[in-house]
Amino acid sequence: MEVVPQVHWLKAGYANVYLCVEEAGLTLVDSGPPKRADAILEYVTGLGREASEIRTILITHADWDHAGSMAALQARTGATIVAAPPTAEYLRRGRAPKHMPWPLSFVVDLIGRYEPAPEAALTTAPAGTVLPVLGELHVLATPGHTSDHHSFYSPARGVLFAGDALGTRSGKVSIAPDFITANRTAARRSARWLLRLSPELFACGHGPPLAASSASELDRLQEELGQS
Ligand SMILES: [Zn+2]
């Protein structure tokens, strides 16, 4: 569904995918778990647009629930996969960075593989890059949940694609649980930084996208993060 003009939220099973719909072309933010390409492309054609209009697939971090359908979508659209260099390293191997305790990490490593990004379709965009999406889409390094994590922010539109640097599962903006966080200090630093941007829409990897709720609620979260 369209959550703000030109930004659509697609629930891809366990994780969220976002679709930016612009005249110049379509952009996906994350690709969902494996086997979600059909549903995503059906949604696109339902809007009266062609799969081949998807020009770019942005990936926030190389977890299987975010990169799982990347290769299938790329093969069917010809899109360029764009990710920050540390994420691209994992995407080329179809592997996720380690960020869970054993035995969870063992299981994830075993089943959490995904089809790698084809080298020819992969482009890197380091933190600081400004992409021509939603006005300007800034690539921000937001490590913590995983070491390679990046977020994408459109200051003009106030839309923050936070991946798993923030979540909205509980119906409010929160930080990912500690037990799936690679570096808790970095995760809190990243979250504080994202909150200071005062986005109007929190479009996170899990949970429904949220319009910035009361300022006091975000202040409370800032305070909570500041203390930990
Ligand atoms: Zn996730």
C-alpha cells in the first residue's frame, strides 16, 4: 500500500520491502526473504508499471530476510543492485554477517543463505552517496544490528528507510533486540543519530511504517538510548 505519496509498503512475509514509484523509474528498498519476487512483481504490475521499470534495488544489510529475493528480482528486471561496500562484500557471496549468539548464528548460517548478487549487476554506494531517488536519498552508515548496516534517508520527503537500525514492530519506534545485535554501543549510536534527523516517516525493516508520532515519545527513546 502507498504510505506516503510515491512510497509503497509491501509486506514480504517476515520483512518489509519498500517501493519508490517515480516517473524516472522504480526503486526497491530491500528485497524480502527468498521466494518473494513473484509477489513483489505482481504488486508492481498491479500499479500499471512494468517489472523492467525497476531500475535499482537498494539493500540495507546482507541478512537473508532483506537480500533473499534480490537475485531473483534482479534477473527479472535487469535492475542494478546498490549497496554500501561492506554489504556488497556479503551480497556477492550470498552470506549474512554474523550478529547472533550460538546456536542461533549456526542455524542462520545454515539456512540463512541466499542467492548471491551477480557481480555485473552490483554497484557500491558508500556512506555519503546521494542517490537520485525521492529528491535526494542519502546513504548513511548505521552499524550496530550488523556491522554492514546502512540506512537511506530523503530529507526532502522526510522518509527514513531504517532497515533494522530501528524497528516499529511494537507499533512504536524502537531498537532491535540486543540478542540479534552485533555491537550494542554502535547500534545505540546509530539509532540516536537517526532519531536526530527527525524523519516524518519511519520505514523500517520490520513492523508497519510509522509517521513520526509524538515528539515526546521519540525524546523518551532518545533518553533511553542515551542511558544505555
Ligand atoms: Zn531483518
